[in-house]
Amino acid sequence: MKNIVAIVLITFGVLSVSVVVGGADNRIKINLAASEKDFILEEMRHYVSTIQQILVVLSEDDMQAVAKIAKSNSLENLSISEKKMKKVLAKKLPKGFQRLEKPIHKMFGNLAKIASSGGSAKQIQKTLGNSMQNCVACHATYSITALNSDKLKPKSLLW
């Protein structure tokens, strides 16, 4: 389990260093209103927090807690305001971004099913690792830019 946590931390560290040190940022820019950008970034931070919580309870062999945490983040548990914002964003976000993002909520639902049906820690780890490939691909491909409402010029954000 410690190896999985180390791999996740190293992956995020390498990704952030390669983006900053690698020179020009050639990622696809997504221009959104500041509130839309904030929604997406908050959701991403929530994913990372949820994955961290799952890893902790998984290391304690607490599959009930894994199932509870994962289920609370599945597609079926999105709030009404989250569903509304996702409908708005679906019209604005590139299809490639959406193809990478949508499976993340499904992954949480799958984790809940695996954990509650007697699945193993290795199955949970494999599912997390496979799904996080989407996170890495998305962060390597896209950059969200908030439109400055005063001048309607992009205000770049490195994430």
C-alpha cells in the first residue's frame, strides 16, 4: 500500500515538474468563466482528497469505509447543482476532456461495488491506478483558462 501512495505522489510531482520545467505550455487551453473554472478545479481537488481517503482506509483493510467513501462520489450521488453545472459545461468542454473526466465518477461507483461485494485491495488498487491514467492524460493535455470578466481576456491558470 505504501508503494501505491508513493507512486501517486511521484506521478503528480513528476507531472507538475515537467509542466513547469518543460518550457512552453503546449496544452490545449479551455476558456471558461471564472466560476466554471473554479467548479472544475474544486472537483479535481475533491477527487484527489477522495482517493487519498480511500487509500488510507484501504491500508487498514476497511472495505466498508472504502465502499462508503467511493459511493458518496459516484455519479448517482451528484448534487442537483453539480448536475446543472455539468450540463452547462458539457456544451463548453472539449469532447476529449469529457471522455477523460466522465469515467472518474463511474470509477468511484465501481470501487464501491468492488469493496461491498468482497473484492480485494488489489482490485481496488488496480481500478484506482487505471482510472488515474485519465487524470494524468487530462492534466498533460489541457489547461483551463479563466476569462477575465472585465476585459474578457484569458487569465491563464497552471494546474
